[in-house]
Amino acid sequence: MLARFLHNELDKPSTGILPEDLAPTTRVDDPPQPASHGLPTWIPVYLVLLLVLGTAYKLTYKDTATPVAYGGVAAMLGLVFTVFLGGRWLARSLPPQYAGILLITVVVLLLGFILYKLGRRFGTILELIQAFVARGHWYLLPLLIVLLSIGSLLVVAASSPFVAPFIYTLF
């Protein structure tokens, strides 16, 4: 877009930047837009993912009935797509000051959920951090925090099937 603007501006005879004998005789027009199929692009992606993941689920868990396998995969994919597409729409439609508040609220709720799911393990994590600081191994805290964060996310993902698709996508 910038290149097209510069090309068209430099081609104007009124600018006097280029001599008349160097000026091109054609202008750069907008590139042709691809034809719209009338179908949103996320629908074929959803259907392909449903087919692949539903088949993989059915082959992995052979005792599960086919409608249950594909229905469960469809529900989880529907949840993920709804959150993604709805979040994108919400981010575009909200004013920036409200979008920041919403982001902070979502992060606080997610951290609260993670702390709730960690339960008794959170005390152990705090004792481990306290031991590192008390012994003077504070320089290892960034490594410890990264490992504990990943471990905590995996614990939450293993214990909550509704949050798992969102956490596993981080990895």
C-alpha cells in the first residue's frame, strides 16, 4: 500500500521530482480482489478440524459411540471457535479503555481459576520459592517461575476439560 502511494505520488507531473522523460505512462491500480465464495473462511476450517479430530478421537477410544465422539469434538471445537471469534469481535468493537479493563478482568479470573484448581499444591509452591530466597538462590527464581507456571497450567488442563483446549494451545 505504501509502495503504491509512493509510486503514484512520484508519477505526478506537478511534483517535479522526476523529469518528464523518466515519468512512466501507467499508474498502479489496486490489485484484483479474490472472489468471495459467500462462505466465511472459518467454516471449512471448523469442518476439517471436526473431521480430523473426530476421527482421531473415535480411533483412539474405540468403545465410544460415533455420535458421542463427533458430538464431543464438535462441542469443544464450537467452544474454542466461539471464544476466538467472539473475542476478536469484542476486541474490535470495544473502545480501548474498556478493552484494557476486560483483558485485566479475564486474566484475573483465569489466575483465580488456576489458583483454585491448584488447591493444596499452592502452599508447596510458596514454600519452594521461600526456600530459594532464604538460601540465596534468588538468581534461579526466573527458571523456577517458568517451570512452575508450565506445571500449573498442565495441572489445571488435566483437571478441567473445559479449560484444557485453551491451555494446550499455548504449547
